[in-house]
Amino acid sequence: MAVDDGETLRAVDPGQDLHEWQSTRASLEEEAESSPDAVLSELAELVERMLVARGYDVTDPVARAGDERDVVVTYLAARETAERAELGEASRGDVEAALDDLRSVFDTIAAG
């Protein structure tokens, strides 16, 4: 598999990506209790990188209507909550729900 990171086209080992993603998630989970708003934004960024690496186009409305619509829609809703949290406009319950949704998307992509 090859990925265009905007600068160079590089070969990617899916197993290496998975290990990196799991390591990043583990460190974020350690911070989630004390700083859920910040972790929400970071987890959303991680999940977005995962989606893009697995071929999802989170910016294409047609892709949002495809077979994997639920995955993208769930991610986008959580991303919107992360943006509101950064502005101080999301409740703790909204943040916790978005974190749970991103964990679910993470698990779906990691299993795929």
C-alpha cells in the first residue's frame, strides 16, 4: 500500500500503522480522565488519519452516502463536538459521547 502524505509517496505497512495507532490511542486514553476536551480533539485527528489511510474520503459527500456511511457520519459528528469543545461550547456529556463514538470508529477501522 502507498500513501501520499502531501510531500512524498511512501509505502505503508498496515501492521505498522495499526501498531502506531494503538500506541497513540493508549497514550490518549491515559489523559482522557483529566483532560477529555483536549483528548477528544486529538482522538478525532487520529481517527481521521486512520480513515484516510484506509481509503475513506471524509470530505466527499458521495463517500458519505456509500456503504460505510455510518462510520464517516459518526466520525463527522464527533469532530463537530470536538470543535465545539475547543470553543467551550460542548457539555461534558457531549464530550464523553463523542469520545465513545470515536473509540467505536477506531475499533471498526482497526478491525477492518
